[in-house]
Amino acid sequence: MNLQRQLGFAFATVLLVLIGACGGGGGSAGSSSNDSGTLRVALTDAPACGFDAVNVTIEKVRVHTSSSASDTDSGWSEIVLSPAKRVNLLTLQNGVLAELGQVPLATGRYTQMRLVLAANDATTPLANSVAPTGGSEVALATPSGMQTGLKLNVDIDVAANQIVDVVLDFDACKSVVRAGNSGNYLLKPVISVTPRFISGVSGFVATTLANGNTTVSLEQAGVVIKSTSPDSSGNFLLQPVSPGSYDLVLPGPGQATVVITDVVVAADLVRSINTTT
């Protein structure tokens, strides 16, 4: 596979039907209605494997009512981060979010979002970078398309005088690819878009397992829905997740896997699981 294909940016498809609660905002492109609401966006991450840092620099978040709109079409509304925001994705675990801002939108349905990253150039050669565990920081090559935005297909309903809160969950472990034995790393983003739920699960593991290599996850039918690494005290917070029933998967003594089934998460609540492993 040639480098151009390797760097061809991914398309993340997410179904999101959101109606915000409370708040307000000004008008923007997107609907013939004079009413408006607000879109607010934050960023979070899942654990990364084999890295001490995964840095990305975000310039914009753009939204459009048409899923087929090109980056040069009219009708885009955007959150502009000035200056651009450099984020170490690995710091965004256990419920930690990086706020990206908000934008007023005309009421209506928005079906395309684009996350625009800065380029690695002569001025900022490490705008996007990785630090392999025990190694030095190196540039993270990004697809040329990332400067026009990683396309995320969404389904967001903006209602009058309300705020729609969404979280971009950037999976660093799946998004960074090593280019053979060259020592180079490629960014092939894997991002999901979810409502900013309050609900989640908290708990702890033995401090002997709180070493940065331990992963705790909520799963449904064997599929990981949310994962994180416990902090240095062994505490973890899996948030945000939608209300429902999950299996909590965590390491036990001797690294045996412990599965707690049928962990029910209620709306707007964080369920505390009292377990020692």
C-alpha cells in the first residue's frame, strides 16, 4: 500500500440524534428558521497502547446540514480555536474533557462535522506528535485531508434556545499506526461522536495495577463501549456512556481478568462499583 493510500483519511460514521436541554445562543447558517440554538463540543480519549504522549493540534470544528458538502461549499458553521489548541490525548481519561468551544446554529438537522487539525510545518514541526514509551517525541504524519477536516457523519438536531452537547472520543490506540520499521508514525483517526452524558461507572483497582498499562472497560456483547486507565491511586471513571446494561471488565490479582456482568447505568448518574482486585 503506498503512502498516499495509507494517509487517506478515514470516515467515521455515527448516528446521533440529539436534542439539547437548557441554554441558548445566537444565529448561524443552516436553516431557514430565525430561531437558533447552540452546539457545544468537547474532546476525550480512550487509553493509548505503547505511548507516553499522543499530541494533536486542533484548529477548527465545522458543521454543515449536508452530509455531502465539500470543505469549500457555503453554509458551514465553525468553532475556531485561536490560537490552535494542542492536546495530549492521553491526559483525557477518567472523565477528563478538553473543551473545544461552542457555536450558535440555526435550528435544524446537521449531518456532517469536520475536525480540522493543524499541519506539521517549519514553524510547528511537532504540532501533531507521539512519544513512544521510553522514546523521544517524533512527528505524527497526518493525511493532507486533515487540513480540510476529518469528516464525521452525524445526525444532530438543534432546537431553538437549547444547547446540544457532544463529545468527540478520539481513540489514540487505534489512531496511531507505525510505518513499518521506519520509525515514523501515521495518524489514521478513529473518532466516535456521542452525547455528553453525565452517566457512567466509577471504581478502583489495586494500586499495584495502576501503572499506566492497565485498562478498564465497559462492554456490551463483547464490544468495548468505553475504556480508560486507572489513575495513580487506582481510581477510574468510565464516562460518558449512555444509560443501559454493561459488563465491567477489569484486571484482577496476577492480571487475571475480572468481569462484572449486568452493571446497570441509570440516566444522569455515576454508578460506583465497590470492588477490590
